[in-house]
Amino acid sequence: MVEHISLLPPEIKDARQLQQKLKKILLVLLIIFLIVALAVLFFFVSSFLVRQELNSLQAEKEMVEQQAKELVEYEELYNNLTAKRNLVGQAMGTIPNWSVLLKDTAGVLPAGSWLQDITFVYSEEDGSMTMRGWVYTHSGVAAMLEKLDSLEQLAEVQCRTSNDTDFEGQEAVQFQVESGIMTGPPFVTAEEEGE
């Protein structure tokens, strides 16, 4: 093996080693400086972008607040309308849908039946229906009772009387049916039904 022998005086050799160490230190310092500079630049750009977004959100907030101020009068009108609708709903109560109830009740009558009278009575708490008339047979009364019992708006359908009788010279069964009337839905306007 060949050994490297330096003929330079030790002062020059030490000076070169010192220069190499200084170059390494300067290189490390330069790298650290670049890293710090890049970090500062990154934080500066991030801060700038956050400020821009904050300014944009602030402008949007001001615009929304302005729109809210413009809509305050409509909020008051809406609250007034809602209060009046509630008042009308309380005044109207929960009445049954009479047209559907009458149509359904008429639809359960057997063919050839005669009604003497039909009475509907309704208050806020409850209601009742009384139906009197004649049919040909007791089975006609039974069929009518089953159909009446299936109607959603009627409750506790009962046959009070079912007697054989003579009606205008023909054998018939006279009946009296009573039932309760279910409360209707809360009052809604025609506009709300259409929605």
C-alpha cells in the first residue's frame, strides 16, 4: 500500500482542513437558512390565503346580514299569517270530512232500502249518527252494519232495532243504526291541501 505523504508544511495543511470545515459549516448553515426561508415563505403565503378567505367570508356575511335585514318585514308578515292560520284552525276545529262521510254512508245502503231519516250530530269532543229505515231482510241489515263498521270515520256501529214489519203492504225489516263519528283532521285551507 502506498501512503500519502504530504510535503506541505503543517500550517498550510491545517489551514486547508479549516477551510474545508468552514465550507461544510457554511453549507449546513445555508441549507438551514433555505429551510427556514421556505418555511417563512410557506407561512406567509398560507397567512395571505387565509386572510383572503377571511375577507371573502366577511363580505359574504355582510351580504347575508343585509339580505336578512331586507327580509325582516317578511318574517313579521309570516309570523302574523301563521298566527291567523292557527286562530282559524282553532275556530274551525277538527270537523269530519262531511262530503266523504255522506258519500260513504250512502254507498253502504243495500239495494231497495228506504231511509226514514239520517241524522248526524257533531261537536268538538264527539259526534253521532242515527239512521232509520227499512230493508227487505235481516241479512240486508247485517251486511249494511258490516259495511258501516268498515268506514274509517264511524266508530262503535250498533244496530238498536231490527224488527219485522209491514211497509206499504210488503214485508220488510225496520232498522235503527247508531254510531259515533270520529274527529276529523285539523282544519287546513284549500291551498295547504294542494301542496
